[in-house]
Amino acid sequence: MNALQVEINPRLTIGGDLTVNRLGFGAMHLTGPGMWGDPLDPQAAIGVLRRAVELGVNFIDTADSYGPGNNERIIRRALHPYPDDLVICTKGGLLRSGPKDWIHGEGAPYIMPLGRPEYLRQQVEMSLRNLGLECIGLYQLHSIDPAVPLADQMGELVRLQEQGKIRHIGLSGQPGVTIDELIRARAHANVVAIENLYNIADRADEDTLRHAEEHDIAFIPWFPLGHGGLVGPDNVLAPIARQYGATASQLALSWLLHHSPATVLIPGTTSIEHLEQNMRAIDIELSESDMADIDVAVNRAKPPVWRPER
Ligand SMILES: NC(=O)c1ccc[n+]([C@@H]2O[C@H](COP(=O)([O-])OP(=O)(O)OC[C@H]3O[C@@H](n4cnc5c(N)ncnc54)[C@H](OP(=O)(O)O)[C@@H]3O)[C@@H](O)[C@H]2O)c1
């Protein structure tokens, strides 16, 4: 092995007791168009989830708002009774109003945080029912509600944790949780994971990633493939990837694995072929100089980025 090889641990332990493979799966796309309703082909969605688990995925990201509810239910249909080591991470506290509601100007009018304790409790109960679980491994507040005291939002999650309905608490945001929000939230609860928009082309939350790493908090980058903008044979990343015997998606995922030991990846796909390709990202070895060369090449190539306003 090259002396400057960046060694990656294929697993990460979240919250001291949930050891997961760092190449997980994001299930959001296994819903209907605009992340609304049932997937158009439920059997295909079930097939993708089962293949993911066969390939070693034991961390699956979902949310009550994907569907709403349908995404959690398709996971249950595909995988229940669950393998002992499977960690399902779901989220609550975000209202939907229709398909594509997070795409400005194209869809329904809004997504909106709702962090009232009574609502969070209801949503945890609904997720437990939809997923067929007695305890959710990692439950994330999907988006902090600025209209509700943070102590109330986190406090309810802590009560749910004390009641055994949630194992661990995480925080997510659009586009992400700030360091300040994380510090304030941790005054009320043991936050063991955060989920922010982050990928090889969009590192606006680099400081937050490093803060998470320093404090032993798992960092789950959403849009690890830029919501599809970083993948495919014609992508500007593809020629860079080829130099490392990789596809664009494998390069984007491998880079995230090498860039920080705190990341757990949740690439999403509706295709078994893409899933199998993405899972092979774990086999790509990159040295420190490869990582530096990739940074230069990516900066030059300027892949497309998309992020909502904070
Ligand atoms: N916390 C939050 O607020 C938040 C927000 C957004 C998303 N998320 C989570 O993050 C996960 C990932 O986000 P995402 O799925 O939108 O984006 P992503 O993982 O960055 O990209 C997924 C897109 O890439 C395509 N793709 C995947 N592998 C490919 C491959 N090998 N070759 C070509 N195309 C490929 C998929 O299309 P195909 O289906 O055709 O493969 C899909 O359109 C979601 O599933 C969700 O769980 C969280």
C-alpha cells in the first residue's frame, strides 16, 4: 500500500453503540414523483432496498415527509422483519404541501418546519407504526422550527428517547445545521448525528463537518451525488474519475469517505445497476496526493451545485 494512502474505516459507530457501514442508502427517491405518494413501481423499489441490504447496507435514511409516510412503509414492506444490525434513520418536523414543494416555482407552495412538541410526538408514533419498529435507531429533527423554542423541540425528543421510542437523536436542515444551532441543541440533548447538504462540489458546510468530526458526531451529507447533478458518463467529474478507474458517482462517494472519517453516506437511487456501482466506491483507494489532485481538477471542472437559501 502507498505510504500516503488515506486509510478509510469502512464502518462508523454512531452514538457509541450503532456501528454501521459508512456506505448506506438514501431511500427518498423510492416514493412517487416529487417525493409524493407511493413509488410508481413498488416492486422495483422493494427490489432496490433488498439488494442494498444484500450488498451490506445497514444504514437507511428516510423521513416521515417522504410520501408523506409512503417511504417508511415501502421500507417496511421490503425489509421487515429487519436484520438485527439494520439502522433506520428517520426524521420528523417538516410539513409538506404537495409534490416538488421544495423546488421553488415548480411545485406546491411550501415545505415548512413544524417543531411543536405535540406534533413531534405524533410523528414519532407514526414513524414507529409505518416502519414497524418499537424503537427508532436514529431520529432526526428534520428542520429546526424557528417559531418554537429549541428547548421544547429537543426536550420532546429527549422524553421520547427516555421512553425508549428513540435510541439516538440527530439534527438535519435545509440546507443544513449550523455550528451555532448544533451547540445550542446539544445543550438540551445528546445530538449524535447531523445531516447537511454537502458533496465534492459543494463544501459550504466544511466547518460544520470538521466541528462534527472533532466532537464525535456523525456527519451525514445529503445530496452526496448532488441530487444526480454529479453523476452519469457525461458529467464533468467522469474524466477525473476515469483516472482512478472509477465512475463519476464512485469518485464522488469515495472522495467523501476519504475526506473525513465522520461521514456516513446515503446516496439515493431507484436503479439496482446504479446501486451496485455506487457500493463499489468502497474499493477505491486514494492517496493524499490523489485527494489533492482531485480537488484541483474538481475546482477547474466546476460541477453544477444546487443549494437552497439558508
Ligand atoms: N436531511 C434532508 O433535509 C435531506 C434532503 C434531501 C435528501 N436527503 C436524503 O439524502 C439522500 C440522498 O439525496 P438524493 O437521493 O436526493 O441525491 P443523491 O444521492 O445526491 O443523488 C441521487 C440521484 O443520483 C442518481 N444516481 C445515483 N447513483 C447513480 C449512478 N451510479 N449513476 C447515475 N445516476 C445515479 C439517482 O438517479 P437513479 O434513480 O436513476 O439512479 C438520483 O437521481 C436522500 O435519499 C434522502 O434520504 C435528506
